Amino acid sequence: MKGMSANALSEALMQTEERLEYSLGVAVVYDAAPAGKKYSLDYRARGAAAYASLRAALSHQLCDPRTKSLRPWVALVADGDARDLAVALLTIAAANLSISASVAVPLSALIAKRGLRDICSETPPATGAPPRKPEAVAAKPKAKRPAKKR
């Protein structure tokens, strides 16, 4: 997503889930890329992988590990408007997972659209350590080698 305007989250919530996966994949790849670097990748597949990884990492923040259910404050937000849920998820993702807004916006919109039904079944084991940026987001893509000139 270009330029994080105040309406970026509202605009993201109007996109299809497939488009959000694609946007998430692009954001994940180019967030870690050097300036001016271009890639030719399956961005939607990258987005789907990042979504699964980041959703599992968020479950640590949203779920009570003892009861395997949403924390009470999350349940209240989840029962409300999708935009309110997306704003809460965006804040948590950006602050606690140390991801940029270009990644957090499509991620939050995608989770808000798909809901939080099974997120607590993905709760990682409690280690006492704060969640880290998942590997799917931290890994840099391999650059495509230019064709040899003849």
C-alpha cells in the first residue's frame, strides 16, 4: 500500500481477502528490501504465509493461555464494528510485533474480515519472552538474477 493515509485502514477493509493477501505479501517483501530493488515473486503466497505466521504471533497478545479463549477486552472489541477491531489489531501488531504500518494495515484488515474464531487454538507456548517478528516477515527474499548478456 502506497502512502499510509488516515484512510488506509478503511480502504483496506473494502478490499477482497485475495487483494489483502497480495498487499500483505508486497509489504512483507519490500519492507525488508533495499531501496530500488525489484522482485518477481508470488506475492499472494508470501502474504498468506505471513498472515498465518503473524496471526499466530498475535494470538499470544489476544488469548488467555490458561483458558484458550479471547481475553475479555478482545471479546468486547471483536463483537463490535470491524473497523474498531482492525484499529485495535493494527495497534497491537505495530507495537508488539515491531512491524511497519505497511505490513500491519493489510494484516489487521485481513484478520478483521476473517474474524478471530480460531485464533486462540494457535496460541504459541508461553515462554515468558515477548513475541518476536515471525520468520515469514523477517526473512529477506532472494533477488532475481539478471539474465546473462550474450
